Amino acid sequence: MSFSYIIYIVAALAIGGAVVFYQNMKMSTRKNDYLAQYPDASKVLLASKNFLIIQENIGVATVNDEQPVLFSENLIKGGFYAKPGSNKVQMIYSHTRPGIMHKTVTTTYGPTERELKIEPNKTYRLSFDRKAEDFVFEEV
């Protein structure tokens, strides 16, 4: 491997790191602005499960017709902030499993819009019940 390839690799890593840093700063600023505007906002955890070959993901497209303000804790827990009162949330669920004829089979439910009642300074969990094929919203 020549020296010029090493320079290209280091430059690409530096640019990639700068982009990630910028996105994190932007998300942090947005979160701080939201929490300043709604200091009694509640957290809504998204119950996604990723096993070795089976993945379950819940996504939130909009909260009150706006892009959601996301957070993550310990790289495992993640979710969005919601102001107290009634919030209109548009959510999507997908389940991926190994297939027989294809490598994987993905089943998607939604987008579904729900009205969620949020109390101040509480933590909630948004999950999906596959048997009932419906979203479950509960306080933690």
C-alpha cells in the first residue's frame, strides 16, 4: 500500500468524523431548544428489538406534524420527546425475519397516526403487539 492511499484514508475518516460531529451538535442544539421551550416534556421510549437474525423496529415519522426531537441513552434506549397534553404521532413498525425463498422477509405496519395523551415529566414506552397488530402506549 502506498503512502498516498494512507493519506486518502485519513482524509476520508476526518471528513466522516466532521460530518458525524456536526450532526450530533445539530441534534443536541435542537434537543436543548425543545427542552427550553417545553421544560416539562416527557420521554417516549421506542421499544425496538434486534436479535441475531430477527429485527423489530418502531419509527416515528412526525410528532404534531413536525419532525420528532430524538434522544438516545446508552446506545440501546432511544425515543423522542413529547410536550404535555395531546400529541398527534405518526408511527411505523417493521419486523424482519429470515425467509425460505428470499434471504429476509420484512413486514411493515403503518404509517399509523395516533393521539397520545402525555403527562408532564414522565417516561412512556411505545411498542407493537404483533398478535393484535396494534401499537401499545404505556407509562414506564
